[in-house]
Amino acid sequence: MSTAFSGFSLKQLRLKKTKMSKLVRREALWGLLFLSPWIVGFLLWTFLPMVASLIFSFTNFSLIYPGETQWVGFGNYIKFLKDPIVGMSVKVSLRFALIAVPIGIIQPILMAALLNDGRLRGKRFFMTLFYMPYIVPLVSAVYIWAGVMNDQTGWINMALRTVGFPAPDWLNDPTWIYPALIIVGLWGVGDMMLFHVAAMQGIPTELYDAARVDGAGRIASFRHITLPMISPVIFYNLILSVIGIVQYFIIPFVLKGGSGEPGNTTRFYAMQLYKEAFAYSEMGYAATMAWILFVFVLIMTVVLFATAKYWVYYAAEEG
Amino acid sequence: MTAQTKTSRSMHSSSVIAQRMRPFLAIATVTLFTLMILMVWLSPFGYMVATGLKDRKMITEQGAPIWPATPTTFTYEGKDYPIHLVPTEDGTIHRWAIFKKGREESLFIDPENPEAEPIQWTGRWRTLKRDWKFSPKWGNFTRAWEELGMPLLLRNTLVIAITGAIGTLLSCIAVAYGFSRFRIPGKNILFMILVSTMILPTFVTLVPTYVLFNQIGWVGTWLPLIVPHFFANAYNVFLLRQFFMAIPRELDEAAMIDGAGPLRTLISIILPQAIPVIVSVGVLHIVWAWNDYFMPLIYLATKPKLQPISIAIQNYNALYFAQPHMVQASSLLGLVLPVVLFFAAQRFFMQGVVFTGVEK
């Protein structure tokens, strides 16, 4: 606890200058005491590691030969730009993101629209069961889907064959692996779906009544009322999806054991980063990859926030 | 709503009954449609249960049903004869055991009348379907339970999950209380920093943190999976703060006047009113920790005796990938506890989500 206070001695000095009363100061001290777990935690698990990470990125620090650590300047960054495997993994991640993010944005909107439909009965029942796969352990979910999408014995291909459609080898065909991964991922859409449902329920009904008086149909009111009114949630989902997708690798990792199969389509950036750090113990280079990832996420977030004023509608959230 | 107004607008239509039926038809159509989607959505669970109960041979057996089954046989004079579904000219299908196989003609026995002469049937017996009976192999689950070493996994996973939940609750409640009730200089900036940590990629902090834990000898222990949770996290602080701010301040002011200190106020005024959200945070943490795969993978890769269930299932399935029934049985063991917890505390799960959702 004492560290938290010593860290904030500067702020206390400022307090004295503004001649705050004893009571106000006491309140601030109590407040800081309650915040201290997070303040200490932030310094210990976030701020210092970030600085350390940045320092690592300019060294050749390896956990196997820690004694031989040397400054390499921008060596890791130059290596990064020339590294063909990293280049490939960047392309893989971007290609996957271009397919997965739009689907991940649209899917919860459609599900929430269905669950929010006035003609649907048993909403709570449906909501609970659509949400449920979200709490299934990822490892179990991956193996369940690997079974369902099995080339020969999986239910999907059995159904496709019965109807007479060609049955692809979902998990081993470079064309079908992304749809397969996206299907596994979409199973965990539950919490986003609930956010969207909550947002839709918060839309005042007068808006729909007014639109109806003006002769707007179902689709028009969805497009001109529902979508703008839930745009803050869509925006939130978009930000989280972008952050999530650049770090995506666990599902293909469990499925393919980090092999990058089929045909390097699952050699995701984060998988490569994981390998550099924890398979090859190249902490310097891994830190470089992590910082470049961080800067990319930061730029994407800033860009998205800049676009927000053109399409995200915040009028409902005043105060 | 919309359907009803539409009907009233076109009241001049001839059949009044048809008009009255329309809203019900709309309800039935939408609800049935949703039910169909739900069935597809949940069908992987069906696959898991069905496959987990199957006999290994029946998974790849030609013509075997999708439910757990074994082919039926009939014992005649000490020998087993497989039962087939045999159609006869009058259109009925008989369950007959094949006694003597022939190319174009075969002899069958009727199990209901075995004393009679074998029946001669003309046709290719290979085109006949087998008769199946429901026969779940519950033994797959006991086998998975034993081979995974479930008692040890339960101990490991629950220790990690429950101590982590205690840490999360203690720290996040304190921090959320600080953010929701105290005037602190720079509080808004601190809160913004807190929220912005949500967008931080894990890897930026993970690499040095791993090096640190490696240095102090924590890699290969539970500590890296537990200790950081005692320092609060943005998501749960946000959730709890939302809830605390909705509790009227008059109550804690009254307590303060009665001489209660800040800690006393938190314990006797705030916490009793925040029980639903506290349960939400606790239960969600337990499920999160139970499901977590990445952190145990990094910190416990070399310590099989300390690994939680997620890692154990993956290792097990990497070994038994050619045995789909065992893969599914072990996957089921992995998800039973979160799913049971979810249905038992369903209100708290959904509530937690909706509370954060409304604000964002």
C-alpha cells in the first residue's frame, strides 16, 4: 500500500497548493487507497512490462542464452521487414480478418433482430440457448466442431451428401478452412448478441410509431432507426473485433497444433509471435513483433474512432 | 405489433377469420423459423453426445445410424446370425436373421418363430439394411474420466478458478468503490487509462511478464494464473462501478453520519445491494478460468500434474485423434461444469452482460 501513496506524492503536493480542506484530502486518500490494487497492478502488469517490451525489442534477448544479450538497435525491426514468414503471416491474418470481421459484425445484428422481433414467442428461452455456446470451453468447442465438420463422419457432410451437394474436406482444404474457422468462432457470439439485444430494447418505441406514420416499412425502419440507434454497440463490437482478430490464433492452434496447415492458411501473425516467444524463446524479436502489433492496433483504433462521428449515433447517451 | 396494424388497415378484406388468423400465423412462422435455427445452432451438442456414446466401430460402419447403436443378432443353435430388414412381396418388412447367404437367394430365420423351416428369400442380401438397436456406451465416459485423470484436473482447475475469483472480487470491488464514490484528483484520467487497457494486445505485456515470472521461479506454478487477478481488471471494475453508481448515495451518507468509515460503508451498505452483480463477476470468472487455455499453455506446459482441464483435454485429444468417440466424450467432460453452472446461475450471466451492454 505504501508504494501506491509514494507514487502519488506529486499529486498530494498539488492538493496542498489548492488548499483543499482536510476532509476533501481525507476522501481523496481513501479513494486512492481503494484504487491502489489497480494502480499497483497497472504499473506492475501493464506499464512496466510495456516499457520492458519496448527495451527488449532493441536487443537480441533470448531466454536460452540470456548471458549473451546485446543491443541490436533497429536490428529486429529490419529483420521484421525482411522476414518472409512474418510477411506471410501478416497476409494470412489480414486476409482472414477481411472475411471474419464483417461476418462477426453482421451475425450478432441479425440474431438480435430476430430475437427482438415482436412476433417471436419464448424470447427468454431462445436468448438463453443461443447464448449458451459462449460459455463452452474453447478447447471443447473446437473438438466438437472438428467432429461435426469431419470429412467422412461429420454431420455437416452427411447432410450435404444426403441432399446431393459436394461435401468439402472443411479442415484440410485451403478453400474451406476459413469458413470452418469462422463457423467455430461464431458459436461464441453470445455476449455480443446480448449487447445488441439490450441496445435494441433500449430504442424508444415512439421512433418506430413515427416512422410507421410516415409510411416506413419493416426494412426501412430497421435501416433508418434500428441500425443508427444501435450504432454505438456496433462500433464497440467493431473495435473489439479488430483487437481480437489481430491476436487470433488459439482456434487454429488447437485444431492444427500450430502447423500452419492446410497450405499455410493458418499461419496467423499471433501464432508466429507465440512461436518466437514460447517455442524459440526469442524474446527480443517477439517483443518487436508485439510492439508492432500494438502500434497497428493503436492506429486502427484511432482511425476507427475518427470515422465514428460519421456513422455512430450518440444522441441517446447524453449525460 | 406491426402485423396487427397492417391487418386493421386492410379490414375490408372478405374473410374476417383469415384476418384474425394472420397475427397468429405470423407468430407461428417466426417462432418456428427461430426454432429451426436454434436446432442447427445446438446440433453440435447432439453430435457430441451421440458420438461420445458410440462404439468405435460404429462410427465408420457403413449404414450405421447417427445415434449410438449396435447391429442386432439372433442366436440360433449356439451361433449368432445378423438380423436384416427383409422386404417381402406383400410390402411388409420382416426382421429376419440371415442363416445361409447366397448370391441371388438366401435362407432366413424368423426369430419369432425359430422352430419353423428357414425361409427362402430371393434377392441380393447385400442390398438389405441391417437392424439396429439403441445401445449407448456409457463406458466411454468413465474411460475418459479415468484416462484424463479427472479428480486431479478438477482439483487443479478449481483451485486456479476459485482463488482467482476471490482475487478478482476483492480487488475489483475495492477499485470500483474507489471510482464510484470518492472525489480523487485525476480520477477521470485514471478511469480512461483503466478503460484503454482493454484494447491492449496481450502479447505486449506477456513477453516481459513471462520473463519476470521465469526469473522469480513462478513458471511451472499456479502463481502466474492466480496472483495477477488480485490487481483488478478493467472489464469487471467497469461492470461493478456501473452497478455501484446506480445505488443511491443517500444511504451511504446516512451511514457516514452514523459514524461508519468508508470500509464499513462498503461492507454494510454497498455490498448487500450489489449481490447480483458480485455473483455475476464471481461466476463469470470461474467459467473464464475453467475455459482459459492460453495462460496455462504458456505457464504450465511442462507440468502435467498441475495442468487444468483445458490443457489436459487438448493433450488427450492430440493422442486419441483417431478415436472420435473418445474425443467427444472428453470434450463433454470439459464442458459439463460451465454449462451446469450457466443453467443454475443463468440470471446472473445474462444480467452481467446486459449491465455492461446498456452503457456501451
